[in-house]
Amino acid sequence: MPGVPRYWYNLTADLPVPLPPLVDPLDEEESRIALLARILPSRVIDEEYTLSRTLRIPEEVRRAYERAGRPTPLLRAEGLERALGVSGRVRIYYKFEGALPTGSHKLNTAIPQVYYAKLDGAVEVVTETGAGQWGLAVSTAAAMLGVKATVFMTRSSHESKKPRRLAMKALGARVVPSPSTETRAGREALRENPGHPGSLGLAITEAVEYTLSGERRRYVPGSVMESVLTHQTVIGLEALEQLPEEPDYMVACVGGGSNFGGFTYPVIGMKLRGEGFEGTRFIAAESRAAPRLTRGDYRYDGLDTGLTLPLARMYTLGRSYVPPPVHAAGLRYHGAAPSLSLLRLLGYVEAVAYSQEEVLEAAAVFARAEGILPAPESAHAVKAVMDIASKAPAGSVIAFNLSGHGYLDIDAYEAIESRLVSGELKARG
């Protein structure tokens, strides 16, 4: 069995065209690029701008990965194949990141970022979270490495995702519903809309503002930034060692892009370098509640609602977009990572969007076939796999990233409770 990789992979080195850089807003006096040095761990900034193809994983981080349960398993979905009626015609594999103690892939970047923050002398890390996977990962990494954590959690999720909120607090984190009264941005949002459900863009603005208001704090981003996607490539690098055959399709859900990039980028890099996988297709599955890659515009936009961070060129619905409070809150971000957006623009990545009900139904089918309940976010990938399997040519191989389990999202399944009880759900594509 392969061990934990010793290097992360940086896709930027292999892109066919240069990645559009982060830029400052034209009408703002203060440089947002310069601001990054005041809020981010210094090594995150170094990784954000490097053109090196591989980045050595610090041994302290590798040991923490091992303690957390890496490498994660790659499994054959034989039960799902039978449920879909494709046994002997299509083979399906999944990388199970839900095996990590936080239940999702997010720990892969939380550990190095908190480690880097501690090296910089920080005693507190600050972040935002939607459904809570990222907040729980940061809380766990902070507990492992001995620093404090403050998490601004979108208000709708703060109310509906009680298990994750309580888990973060049990680990010692302070969890603040966003919009909050602790920041200027939060107070303004509440003044305009007292019932504001929150958004990731606004929670980021609050987290950055709070970071700047105190000493020895560092902000740790959960997705979108290239350094985050680079950390997540431990997923794909392990999968390359574990897969028994070359996949025709690689599938993952997309919020900001970290789990999709982590799973697919090492293979996309090989394809770009002409080292194999010429026929592999890469499918990004997103929520219809925030359909950036399928309906967004490719342009420069703010990474957060309040423009406290630089502008990134990406597929976006607009930084002020407030998506409906669906259960797959991790997919509610308004934009997608610049590298993923560029790959989508150039045609290397395809995208599909699904509604909440159909992905939860797909998740229930997967759970009854494989014995694992997917997170609502990961269920988008499951639905895409089911659709692909129903139409793929005989002999096709599908690999997907099951980026998290759904045992802390069980409230989501109330939406289809009657159909679960009646047994009405069917494995359909």
C-alpha cells in the first residue's frame, strides 16, 4: 500500500497558458495584494506564487497526515455497479476522504496552513465556513498543533448544522454566526437585512476583518486559492498509486474547487505533459443553487463580498450573490478557483449542475449500495457518476472523489424522508 506522498503537485507549472494573476481593485487606494502579507501565513503566499511543479511536504505535516489517517482508501464500488445494473460493463472506483477524522478532505490543507501560521508566531487562526467541513478541519488542526481557532460560520448553516458547530466547540474553537455584530461588514449586512442567511463571501470578509483587528492572528483560506488546491493534491497523488487501471472519467463536486483539484490535478498535469491519460474526461459537478461553472461569467471578481481580498479571474456569479440556504452549503461559493476556471475555459474540464433533491436521492442509492452515506456536497459527484455510468460505453472506468461522509449532515435527508421510508428511491441515471 502506498504511503503519504512526500511532495504536493502544483498544476500552475504545467498550464498551457499563464494563470491570470490576482490583482488589486482599480478604484481602491490600499493594495489588497500587499494585505495578503498581513493576514496569510507567509509560506502560503510563497506557495501561491511559485512556479515549481512539486513542493516538498514538511515532515511535521506528513506525520500529522499519517496521524489523521492518510493515505485514505480507494475502493471499488461493486455494490453501486450492481444497483445501477452496469456490473460487467462499467467499473467504478471512489477515493474515500470521509475516512479522515473530520469526515472530509478539508483537513489536507488545514494541517499545513495552521502549521505555517504557528511557524509565523500566530497564536490564533481565523477562517470562514459554510456547512462546517472546513471549520471543523481548522478546529481539528488547531487542536492538534496547539493554537486557538475562530470560525465565522454562515448563519443558515450555524442554525442547521448543529452537530458540526458543537464538534468545533468541543475541539476548543470559537464559532461565530455570520453575519455577526463583531465586524463592521457583519453589522452592515444585518442592518440591510436582519434575516440575512449568510454567504461564504461575507463570512470571508468578516474573518479577514477580524484577523486584522488583533495581534498574532492569521487567516487560513479553505478553497479557491492555488496553494489550497496544491495541498489537496495528496488525494490525487495517492489515487495514482492506488488505481488499478486508467480511468475514462474522473469526477468530483465543486465548491471553490479544492477537492476537485486535489483529486484530478495530478492526472490533468500528466495529460498536459503528454504522459498519459489522453482519453480521460474530467467532470465537475456543482449545485444549481450556485452554478458558477455552468452559468457564471469568466471575469475578474472579488474573492469576498467586501473586497478585502484581491480580485481573481474566475467563473463567478458575482461576489454579492447570496445563494439559497441549501444543505450542500459547501458548494454555495460565488466563484471557482482561477486554475479550475481556466481549465474549464480551455475545455479540459466539463461541468454539470444538479438540484438538491436529485443529489440526495443519488446519495441514498449510494448509501444502500455501498454502506456509506455521502455528504450532500459529495452527493453531486455521486449523481454525476450515476448519469455517466448509464450512458458510458462498455468497458468504461469511472473514478470519483467521495470527498466526505454525511453523518453530520443527516438533517439534509429529511427532505426525502418519505421516499426513503417508502423505498421509492431507485438507482436511475
